[in-house]
Amino acid sequence: MAIFSRKGGGGDAVALQVLADLNRLSSALRSGLDERAAAQIAATTRSILRARSVAVTDDRRILATTGRAAAWDEPVLEQTASIIDRGRLDRPTVYEISLSDGPAEVVAVALANDELAIGTIHVLIDQLERRHIAEMRELASLIDTQLQLAELERSRAYAAEAELRALRAQVSPHFLHNSLTAIAGLVNTDPVRARSLIVTFAEFLRASFGTQTDLTTVSEELRLVDAYLSLAQARFGGRFDVTLNIAPEALPVRIPFLTIQPVVENAISHGLEVRPGAGRMRIIAENAGPEIAIHVEDDGVGIDPEQLERALSGTDSTPHVGILAVDTRLRSIFGDEYGLQIETGPNAGTKVTIRLPKYLPTRA
């Protein structure tokens, strides 16, 4: 990519100003091409190119202008329609407009996302030079890249939201039916425990379906896990033991809702339930500097590592849809380095590790 230049001295200061302009532009483009982003595109373009006026459009209207007012709305919209209709992405368009102080040249470039023209930038410079046209192409290319990243980020966010809906829907009707059956079986033999489990069941449903936010805390998530385990223990009659070892530093850490519970459910349904005899599960949350690590470990029947790897890569189906959805959401929200780490093997148990940053990154 070409280096944007400005005439005049103070090279270091100018370079720092350009970097600051581009950083603000990158932040504004995270929401896509809207009026806020267009205003920042106009301001950045004018600052970098020392332009007289700048207009930014989407595919049909002017979103933002900056600089000395110019009677150019009509030609800007006419040229925008021509650029969009022709899909002219390969080179800038130079056209002439009439101003009160005489004719002036305007250079326009298309903004594109996935090879589709979605808007334009129009720049009026008092003394238009070839370098301005080249710099406009480079600036538009940078903006196009940021718009594509914004689209990808939105897609990842939609994917994470879809995974959360899928996880809520996955709270198994089979599990709910069995929980109610287990509670019903205790009504006559142990009515006190039955009443307690009814309250627990109601809390579990409220937490599973009532939470409106995608993020909760480790502390709140463990309350959901505790309710789930109480119902599972009632169903299985104490066939497995659970131990918890939770570092206090982990409790306030923000975590995607329904992260630990699906992993615990997977350990019971696909590990301990089909294991002959009694089993054990350990849930550990460790302080790890700027992160925490949560481990869910069972001594159940384990998983075929090759089949699991194919499932996590999307090349094979899996009955372990809960942990697959959790892995997808963690990567969508925090990045690929925060996917699940799974240690397992046939008849060797399973250990799932969830790494989380203690502090979520802030956005401008």
C-alpha cells in the first residue's frame, strides 16, 4: 500500500497525525457504512488529502459532507448512481462541477464490500494532482478492508447469538421429562426433598430461558450448574460424585451465558451416564494471571479424539452438540485462541478446559 503524504515539513508529526486519523477511521467503521462512519471517512479523507470538500454516500444518498460547502449535491448523486450502476470499482472517476468561483474537478471512488459497490467518496481539491487520485484509491482500499472486517464481525456476532438460541433450545426435553419424573417419584417417599427439587427445577428453567443478556458471571453460571446437578443427582440416584474447587478470583469474571452448563451436561450424558458403576466429576476454576481456566473433568467412557476433531472442524456430525456450540461461541466472542481445549480418549474420561480473559476488551 502506498504511503499517504502531505506537503510541508514536520514529517514525524504529520505521520503521527495520519496514523491517528486512520485509527479513528478504523474504530468508526466497526459498525459498517452508516452516518457515523461516513462522517469519519469524510473527516479523515479531508485531513489526509488537504481537500476543500468531501462527500460520502451509500448507494443512493449522501451520508456526510465536510469542508467548505459546495453546490454539488446533484452532481455527487448523479455520479454515485453511475458508479453504482456500472459497478465501477477498478478506478476513480474524475468529473467537473461548476462553483461560484468557477469550474472545479472532483475525484470519486467507489466503496465496496465483497466486490459489490455500496457507496462512494467524492473529493474536491483545489489543485488536483495524480498523487491525489492514487492516494484516493489506496484510502478506498483500506476502507473496503475495514468494511469487510466489520461485516465479518457482525456475522460472528450473529453466529454467537444463534448458538445461544440453539443452546437454550437444546435444554433437552428428555432431561426436563426425567427431572419431573424423578421429582414425582419423591413426592410420597421424601416430600421435603421433592418440594426442594421443584424450587430448584423452577430456578433452572428461569435461569436457562429468562436471561436476556449473552454475558453473565462465573458465579451466576455456577448457580445454574448447581441447579442442573441437583436435578441430575435426583435422577441418577447418586451414581456420580461432583467436587468443585473454585478460585475466588474467577467468580466475578464475565462469561458467555450457557458456557459451563452444556459442558457439564455433556460430561454426564455422554460420559458418566453410560459408564458402568459410579463415576466422578471435578469442576475447577483457576486463577491464571490475566485469564482464568475452568476445567470440567469426568472419568466416563471418553470420546474418540479423531471423531471429535472432525466435529469441531465442521467436517463431521457429532452427538456432542453442546460443547461444539460452546466452542463456536467462545471463538466468536473472544477469538480463535479461546476455543475449548479437550483431552479425551476411549474409556479414558474427558477433560474440557475453558480459558477466559478476566477483562473484556473495550470498544471505541
